[in-house]
Amino acid sequence: MNIPNQEFEHIQEYLDKGAIVLDVRTEAEYNEGHVEGALHIVLDELEDEIEQLTALQKPIITCCRSGARSEHAKDLLLDYEIDAINGGPWQNVKSYL
């Protein structure tokens, strides 16, 4: 799946606003490597954690392995009026830190 990268140009802007990096990959994928300090919530469990994310009152940059799951996560967060962008692959987000 090819995810449009128009949001990538906003990653630094979001980091400058104190955004939280949210990794939505599986536990095994996350343990293989991740952005230091990233919040880890598996995509299938994300909706159950919306209250926790809303309480943070910070913008969120979602990431995963390829950008597909993070796109779904971003859309879910936006449905709950949480300011979020898709950072794509976790390595892409890491490159901004």
C-alpha cells in the first residue's frame, strides 16, 4: 500500500509542538526497534485507549512499519478530535529526532 507522504512535511512542526509519537505495531515488531520514548499501543487496542490519549492533550504522530496501520490510527484519532498526522514508517519519524 502506498501512503501519500504529504503529512511527512509536518512531522518536524508536530515535534516542535510537543507531539507524542504513537507506534501502533505489534509487540514483536516494536521490540525489534522503535522511536525512543514512543508510546506503544497496538492498532487493534487503540480505540480502547482513546481516553488516555485524549487526556494527554497533545498532538500525535502515528507510525508503524509501512504507514498503512498508522494511517488507520490517524483516522481513528481524528474521529475522536485528537490532532494527529501519519508519520509513516517508524524509521521515517526517527529520522526527525
